[in-house]
Amino acid sequence: MLCSYHYLMNKVYIYEGDFLSLINLVFYLISNNIKPGSIKNESYFPNLFEDVIKFDYKDDFNNIDKIIKYFGKSVFRIIYYVFLSSDENKELIIYYFCLNTFKFKKSIVYRRDLKCVSEALRLTQYVSRETHKYKGFLRFRELENKVLYAEIEPVNDILFLISNHFAKRLKNEYWIIKDVKRNILSIYDKNNFVIVFDDEFVISTNNVSDDEEMFVDLWKVFYKSVGISERKNDRCRMNFMPKRYWKYIIEMSDEL
């Protein structure tokens, strides 16, 4: 009776939560011909009918190198973007996507008839679109210490992608971008950026520089002056700039 009960339990494989740990787990499962019931990160709370198996993580980049070398950067980008998404089944999608990639190689991106491929491409596009929006909607404030500071609250975990963009765009500035939803910071020192938890790095963001207050007022005046009240169309505007972005956009703060 015990054996049959154990057999019916759903096997859940737990990884440490980072991308490297997940990839190594996926390759382990594929190489050992194991079909997981589910794959979750270490913060997951299992129920009584799940058999939890924690993956013994090893700091090994060989599997990532294999993906890039044998399947190409495009395939690697899809896998990484799916990982950054907020989809609750993203780990299983990556597992089946990788499993089929061994069969179809680089042509996997054209196999939209496979559910794992269509889902992976959908999530990749979703993450890419949100990243693109934040490149335009992100607003920095200058603090008293001349550090530029901005806050975001994205659906997906795109802080690394955003930071990579601004490390090139504002490479001669000191800046910090905070993901309020995940409580993490990206800190840039004119050379490189590092992502840390908010409780590991404390900075006062209450006081902005005198110049910042002046430029905020000027920007709000400019924004209102270029608008044509007779042609105002809130529905059209929200199609390009959804309301969930307004909270941290300077020119929209007065309208909330």
C-alpha cells in the first residue's frame, strides 16, 4: 500500500532559484531520461501529495556553453527570457523546450506546432516587450549625492536586461535602479553593475538635489504645454502607456 501511494505522488524537483541551477537540473533530468512532474525554485511550498527532490547544485557553466555552441544564441535567448518571465510553469516549459531542442536542433524555433515552443516564444515576446517599454518609461531622479535613482515594478524579472541597456546608455553616470516588486537593486559605478537585495545596500532616496526639483517642474510644464487638450484621448494613450507604468513616471504623477 505504501509503495503504491508513493508511486502516485507527483515528483517535484527543486532548484536553487537561479538560471544556472535550473539549466543544470534540466540537463540532468534529460540525460537521465527523467520526466518531472514539476520543477520549482527553493521558495516553493509542496503539498502532501508531492514527492520533493532537491537538486544537488553544482557551479558548472558547461551546459550553458553547450546550448550556445550547439543550438545557437537565439535558442539560448529564448530559454533565458522564459526564465525571466513570471509564468508559474516556466521551468517545465524550459524543460520540454530543451528536450525537443536536442531533437530539432536550431530549427526548434520554427516548430510552433509544439506547445512548449509556442509557449516559450509567447513568453519571450512578453518579456521583450516589457523590457522595451521600461527602456522608454523609466525615469531617473538625481539625489543629493548626484547618484541617479529610479524605481520600477515590472511583471517579469527584467532588472538585468534594463541594467544592461542603461549601462551603455548612461555609462558615465552613477545610477541605481530598484525593482520594488522583488526588493532588489541594480547598482552601477561607471564600469559595471551588480544586482543585490535591498537589505544588503541602504541608500537614502528621500532627498533629491535642488537641480532635480527644478527640472521636474520644468518637465511637467513642458509636458502639459505640448499637449492639445481638444485632442486628448486617454484610451489611446493607455494603449501605448498602460496605467501600471504611471506610478513612477514623473509627468504622469499628477494624474494619479
